[in-house]
Amino acid sequence: MTDLIKYIVEQLVDDKQAVSIIESEEKEGVINVNIKVAEQDVGKIIGKQGKIAFAIRTLAKAVGIKQGKRYNIEIED
């Protein structure tokens, strides 16, 4: 999952070196995924009216259903 999210995010941002994906597991199969990018690229990840962020979360949900896990995607400033 981390590789998929990292690939998508790297295609959207200008500074690919600043992309950081941190995955941590909570209780009961919930996995937190924190996306950290350069300050000027945060808007590109969120998108207009949050549409890109929503799409990334939708993909994570679809993959999670197949794996039997829940993913919580957070975009850090």
C-alpha cells in the first residue's frame, strides 16, 4: 500500500525528494498512513475542493477491503 501511495504522490508533486510516507498500525487492523510533502506541494496533493485527497483515500479503501484492513490517510502540512 505504501508503494502505491508513494507512486501516486510523487507523480503529483514537484519536489519528489521531500515525499515521506509513514505507516503505523493501530489496534484492530486500522493502519495510519501519514503523507508528508514539501510545503509548496501540499495543495497539489489535496486538490481543488479536496478531490485528489478523496481519490487517494478511495484507492486506499479499495485496497484495504481486499486485504481485510482499514487505512486512514492523513496529509501533513
